[in-house]
Amino acid sequence: MRRRGGTGQWPTWFAGRTRVQRGGMAVRSRHVLRMTILTLVIILIASACGGGGGGGTGTGGQGGNPVKGGTLRIYNQDDVDFLDTALGYYTVTLALQRTFARTLYSWDINKTGDAHSIPVPDLADGEAKISGNNTVFAFKLRSGVGWAPPATGDVTADDLVYAVERLFDKTNPSPGQSYALLIKGAAEFASGKAKSISGIAVNGDTITFTLNKPAPDFLSIMSLPFFAPVPRAYASKFKVGPDYGKHIVGSGPYTLKSYTPEKSIALVRNTNWDPATDQLRKAWVDAIEMRIGLEPEAIQQAIERGDADFSLDAQPPNASLQRLSTDPQLKARFAVETTGCIRYFTLGTNKGAGAISDVRVRQAVNYAIDKIAIQRVRGGPLAGDPASTILTPPLLGYQKYDLYPSPNSKGDPAKAKQLLAEAGYPNGLTLTYVGPDSGQGAQVNVAVQASLARAGIKLKMTTLAGSKVYTDSLGLPAKRAQHQIGQAAWCFDYPGDGTRSFMVPLIDGRSIQPANNSNYSEYNNPAVNAKIDQALAEGDRDKRAALWAEIDRQAMQDAVWAPFLYDKTQLFWSARLRNWKFTSWGANPELPALWIDQSS
């Protein structure tokens, strides 16, 4: 799960699972719209704002012929987590890394729809050679990809080997280890039993990865910045993490000029970058500067004045939404995009969780919830669409269905009462619940409590601060009696084949851990576990999608969750920017595609 920095970052303990967008549940959330303007804003935004989550989306500032030059000015509320590609996991970080860290495969911003979720060669010189069982992947490295000074020379296969080795640093272990451990010999290297990773072989300009088991999504995994090359001769002088993050060098069109934590980041052109070697990044601007530590209101004002171009972590303030969505000039620079993240209530399935372990009770909860009331407290349709599945629209295997339908998604208390009676609770029951103690998450607590009360379900509520919802409750199976129902959220690591990053940690019963557990419902269905293995190994993309869809539907038949919202995010940019494109790979604009209209 990838976290998002800023006003809506997800909990920092969510390492190794998803990428996260604005408006996160557990830390600082944006203010809820005042009810007096909410309905009007909903109607206006629904009609005025585009967005979709694929490549190339954007509604304004697209005209003219691209020109090189100028400086992108980004104003942020919060800092990145780590610039070092071994550790960086905020989507803010990913947006910046796209400019300086190339990978064997990556995304093509000019492709749209499903095609945007399929990675293409980047550092790889042509398509990878893949064994029939998807366990061996050989990549020929593109020549002439120069490291930015003070590093010297071109990117080599050994730089890719070193990148993987750094993920197992003892002081700052990487959240990318879960992917690296797919490589044969990585576990032995991590434990110190081996001095090298046996599953990585280098022969001249070709690097070959041999995996422990089939992984048809390995090309998508190779697109993650964890696997971006790192120049061994130069970077080995620095410690993994913040130390190298202040001295990081680029293999892409830009490189780090300076980084003052909590204050600023400056990127300049990599003088050794050859555009002939890079088909994915146009790199129109000369420099990228990011100021850190501003409040959303100040950021919005700066963008409208023309002092800033956009923010990577602050949404437009709620008070500005009506104006942005109706003003003829401003609405062309305002968009609402699908992030691919989901918000849901996890429902306990373990017998030790009590009444909630009865599938009829869990199904009753699904029927009882008024998703529109919850959507409303989170900001209305601009915050997301009512959810009914495990997977989200950008993921392979997503199919639109609703096993627990109700009129206008407002809940069906009568059906819920019927199921409760069948389960032996004709007079209703009380269930325990855990959720956040502030922000929009707290508003959701109130809304769901009212929803369930209509069906005779009372909640014994526990509220916790920030990430403690997870670290002190949901992530601890021993506390299952405290969280028969729990408010949670999740995002993928990459679109398309990123289904792995949902199903394995959240649905596979073998992923249940005594602490830092992500399968909060403790769902352990042997048939589903086996089908997950089958999907992970299936080489045919369409068949893989069908398997994931079957798993999704089975989990919802077992009512392991009560999903309530497919997340969206809102963005606004300056009048001088052109070629604004949003990518579902990072839930942010594509920085190398942007160019500046010098006449604006």
C-alpha cells in the first residue's frame, strides 16, 4: 500500500501495501463541506468535472505547441517520506521519482484506459524475454543512459542488482522487500546466509531474474521505484535512506540539486540524459522546485495568483470548490480523478469475534449501511462513488456488481432485520466498532452508527487517534472482540495487475499475522486461498482477470467487508501549465509531460 503525504496521508505504518491519495482516513483529513452548500457543490461538480484515473486525463490547458524551459513550482503542505528509491512510498515521492528514477519497465502516459495499466519498456531495450511459466525474466539494458553528475558513466546491470540488495538494509529495510522476496535467493541474502542473490544473473548488458514461483505481473513490479537502478560506486558511500536521499542522482531527465527536509526540494536537468534513450518522458521544463510547509488555503491562493503551479498533497479547500467548478476560467483547470483506493468496513470472520462471525450478521450489516449518508459526510460525489466490491475499477478483475443492493444505495433496514432474525437476533444486537477519533473518519463513525441503528444494530464504539486504529486494534487479531466492525482503507501499488496488492494482504488467510496484520477480518477460506495462488500463477491476462473476479465475488458473498466508497481526489493547477495529465500509477499529475506557456 502506497501512502500519500500531506493533508490526507494514510497511516505511516502502512508500509509495503498501497499507494495513497489525498483525504486519507487516519491522519489529518480535510474539513467537511458545510451542509448549506453541500448539495449545490455536488450538483455542480458532477456536471463540471472530468476524470478517470487512466493516462492522459485532464480537462484544461492542453492547447498550443510544447516548448522547453521554465521552472515548475510545486507548493506542498508536507514533505516526502524518502527520496531514496529504496524507501520512498508516498505518492508525492513517486511523482518526483518519475522525473529522476528510471526502471526496466514503466507506464506510458499517452496510453489510456486498460492500456495505461500495462507497463512498457523503459530502461529495457525492447520487450523482456519471459519463460513460459513466468518464473524467468531476462532484460537487455538500453545503452547510453547516463547517470547525472557527480556519478559517472552509464547505467549498468550491476546498478540494478545493487538496487535490489539495498532493499534489505538492516537499519532502513525497504517496504519493497515483499516484492523482492519473489526472487530466488533473496530470502537467503536477507538473512545473511548468502552474499549475493542467486536469482539475479548478469551477462554483459542483460540481467535475468529467476523467481521462486510464477509471477505474470512481474513487469508491473519492476515498474516500482524500489527497483530503479542505483550507482553502486557512488551511492555506496552513503547510508540507505535520508543520507543518500540528500545526495541522490538521476538516471532520468532530472536530478537532485538540493533537499532541505521540511522546507524545499529542487530538481534540475540531468546533463547526461539523452532524450533518444527515453521514450516515456518529454521533460519540457528546465527545473522543478517544491516548497514545503504551506497550508491548503495559502497554496490555493498562490496557484490562483500564479505564484505556484499546483500541489502534490493538498486539495483545493472546500470553500473554493463551488467557485472552481463554475467560474468559466477556473473550471478548465479543475479536475476530479479516481484514485483506485477503497474505503470499507472490515467485518470479523473468526469464531472468536462473536456474533459477527455469522455470515448472516455480516450480510445484514452490508444491507443496513446507508452509503450515501457516508458519502455525504466525506464531501459528496467529489469524494468518491458508493462501493460494493473488494477490487476498485483500475484493477484487473474488477467487475461492477452489488450483492447487497438497496434503493439509491441508502440501505435496506428491512432486509437487514430479516437476516438478523434468521441468525437468532430478532430484537437486534450490539457489535463492537473501531474508528478514528477525528476528521472525516469520525464523521463516518456517526453516519454508520445511524445507519445500523435503523436495523437494530447498536455499536459499542472505540475511537483511536490516527494510525492507532490499526496498530492498536485492527492489526491485532488478539483484539478481535474490540473490532467486530472496523473502519479501514486500502490502495494498490500499481494499477491493472496490482490486484496482487489487494488480494494477498487483505483476503488471503495465510497472510494473517499476530501483529501488523492487514487481513483485518481474519478471513481464511482455503478455497479462496488456493484460487489466489492460481490467479497469481495464471499467465493469461484474461483468465487471470476472471479468477480475480471470482475471488472478489466469493469474498463479498462471505461478506468479509462492507465497502462504502471508491475514492476520488480533486486537483487544480495554474493558468500557465499545459498538457496536464493524471496517471493512476501515482494518483498525481505526470510531471515530465507538463510544459509552461511563457505567454501566460
